[in-house]
Amino acid sequence: MKKLLRDRQSIKLGVFVAVAFPLIYFGMSFLGWGNDLFNWWQTLLFGLVQGAVFWFFTSSFRQFRDEDVTPR
């Protein structure tokens, strides 16, 4: 887990996703193009969860980006 926390680029992208999701959702609702599927608190909570999941998978996959996986 400490290795995943050292990947600062993935943390920044995870925070961006966590902030962008509610902003886009509320912006689409404001313009009348939203589906109003969630309440405001569900949107904020899901944005945080989505940012954490995005960070975890991005950090996990970046550990193996330099490995050669082609068969010999």
C-alpha cells in the first residue's frame, strides 16, 4: 500500500476524478441535460468513491508498466 501512495501522479488524477464527477453531474443537471438519478449527497459520495477506485487501479497498473510481458 505504501508503494501505491508514492505514485503522486495517480493521486492527482484520482483527486481530479473525485472533483470532476460532481461538477459535471451538477452542471448537466443545471443545464437540464441531466437524468437526476442521484441526490446531491449521493453524487458527492459516489464522486469520492469513484476517485478512490480510479486512483487504486491506476496506481496498481502503473507498477507493471515497464515489465515485458511478451512471450519468448
